[in-house]
Amino acid sequence: MIFNMNVLKNIELIRKDFPILSTKVNGNQLIYLDNAATSQTPNCVIESISDYYKNLNSNIHRGVHKLSQLATEKYEESRKKFKKHFNARSTSEIIFTPGTTHSINLISNGFIKFLKKDDEIIVSQLEHHSNIVPWQMLCEKTGAIMKVIPMNEKGELDLNVFATLLNDKTKVVFVNHVSNALGTVNPIDIIIEKSHNAGAAVLIDGAQAAPHFEIDVKKLNVDFYVCSAHKLCGPTGVGILYGKKEWLEKLPPYQGGGEMIDQVSFEKSTYADLPNKFEAGTPNISGVIASGIGLDYINKIGLTNIKEYEDYLLDYATSKLKEIDGIKIYGESKTKVSVISFNIGEIHPYDIGSVIDNLGIAVRTGHHCAQPIMDYFDIPGTIRISFSFYNTIEEINILIDALKKASKMLS
Ligand SMILES: *Cc1c(COP(=O)(O)O)cnc(C)c1O
């Protein structure tokens, strides 16, 4: 793959924006390859949080005083940024939550209102536990039945089977855009269209997609799209939930409290308009503001440049990894992002993870909150490396040497 070296030249400058990248771990320079779990935080985001508490700290939406007004403006400014970024029709379609997991629970709980016994809902075999368990809880409460879109050896979903699962009992389909365990990019445009033709709503878990490429919710015609700011260079504790206005109006609120009401009396309370209806209580104000700054940072680099560079890292790392004796890579879909899951021979992934951690290399080992995928391959877990735009070819070379060393030591 040919790569535009102009972007590469900027990598050293970009890395300077992330103070943690110059940290030493176990006496070695940190090599951070666990970006699918959380991305690192640039200075502008760290400064935004500190600036908020130094200069702006106050509660939003209800204060007449100046700081409250300024904080409210910044909080709402962040909503406008995400609205524009995902191409939502209106800011009332963007809800801030504590994260992807919370967003999925918010939606699945709301669906109690729309499901009855023997209705059907569809998940995929490629899901993160956060897009499985809340829906199982929904089935327990309603008597609805969960069906599963199976995957193949390459880690791709079987759309022919999916077509046979859809019928007039199907009420909602929920799949991820990108698998966090294998990196597969799923054909969600087809899944959305087929689901809609069957009369079902669709939720897309975009936690792993949003950091890697552009997403247009209007073009996708998706009903719900969710992701987490902490994988988008933002802080932890902020989720972005896009919902079509028609759906958000129909869904009941998830939590009751301040901010989400219009009128309250002991006989009856009425709910606030969108988006406040779903934002009960004091939100993570500094986090939401800083998430908008993180999004600006990503957009300054540009998701098209990010995708191109990460694809280059992915290709390079994949071919280098294949030179290691006994390596097996799980999930080699033609469409995938910069996530690679693998094992070396019979060595337990945790053992390799520990050896290379001693060398300062951060990878993830285990089932990656996706046990059904591990069951498919009949393994307890994998080693997962996941790249961001601030990773480099040199880091991959060091990783490969470390893996070879670890493999020799442990086999
Ligand atoms: C990280 C992740 C989640 C969970 O996100 P939280 O921020 O932990 O709530 C869900 N789905 C996928 C695909 C993920 O990668």
C-alpha cells in the first residue's frame, strides 16, 4: 500500500499533543496499542477539563447567573458539534449519556413499551456484551425472543441467514458497526434497509466505528446510533446517543429527576422536550464540553487522513505478524479497521500480554467483552492490538520483536 508521507511527517507533531505517549512503563517507553479499549487524551482535552473547573464550574440550564449561562452555552455548543459531525437533523436528536453501555440500556429499557410476549429481536454474534445483556434483560421482562445473526470464519456476518430471521414479529435489530474484538466493519446499510423493510427499528453500536471513519446518520437512515467519547479522544463518562426524533418522542424517559421534567406535582409530572427528556439530573458538564474539544481535535486531523493512515498501519502490522511462527489471526474480513486479534501457538494470551507489558507495550488480552466470538473459535481469548492515528511503524516493529521474544520464552 502506498501512503501519502505528508500525513506521516505530522505524526511526531501529533504525538506531542498526547503527554501520556512519552510516559515510561516498567522502565520502557510506553507503546500504547489498546486504543479499542480507550483512546489517549490530547492536551487540549485535558486543558478543557481543567479550564472548566478553574473558570466555569456551575450547574447548567437553571441558573440566572453568568457562569451558569456560560457553562450552558459551552455544553450546548458541544451538542451542536456532535449534531454536525454525525449529520443529525437537529440538536434535539443528540442525547448525552454516561457512555455507550448506558445509551443501549436507555433504548432497550424504552422498548419495554413496544414489546410483547413472543415478539422477536435480533442481535449479531459479533457483539460486545453491552449490546447483548441489556436486550436479554428486556427479553426476560417482556417474554420477547432474541435471535442471532451468525458469523463465519473470517468474522463476517451471514446476511443470508439474517434475511431468514426477519419477519413481522421482528421489532428491533441491534448490531455493531465495527466489532471491537475482530475489527470487522459490518454492512450496516444493508442491515438497516432489510430491517426497515420488515418494519423493525435498528440500533447501531458505533463505539468502535466513530474513531475510525465518518458516519452520516441521515444517509444511513438509522434509528439509533451510539458511541463513547472516551474512544474519540474525549474523557470517560460521556456517551453520544443519536436517535431519530420520531423514536425519541415515542420512547419513555429512562430516568426521572431534575432537568427532564416540564411540570411536577404529586398527581402527575410531564416531561421536558428533547433532548432534556433523556438527560435527568446534573450531567457530566466538563466531560461533555471536553468531548466536543476531542471531536474538534479529531476533525482537525481529519477522519479521511486517519482512516488512510490506520489502514496503512493495519496492512503493515498484519503482514509482519504473519511472519511469526504459529500465529493465528482471528477475523480477516475484507472490510476491517485497525484492530488485530491473534494467538501464537498454544501459548495463553495472558502470558504473552504480561511478558510484553514488562517491555512497556500495552495490549489487551482476554475475551474483549465478546465471549460469543471466542466460543465460535473455541478459544478462551486472544491478544488484541488496536491502532490509533498516533501509533507508528517503529512501534509495530518493536511489538513484533517483543512478540517473537515472548513466543520463544513461553513455548
Ligand atoms: C467500548 C465498546 C462498548 C462499551 O462502551 P462503554 O464506553 O464501555 O460503555 C460497546 N460496544 C463496543 C463495540 C465497544 O467497543
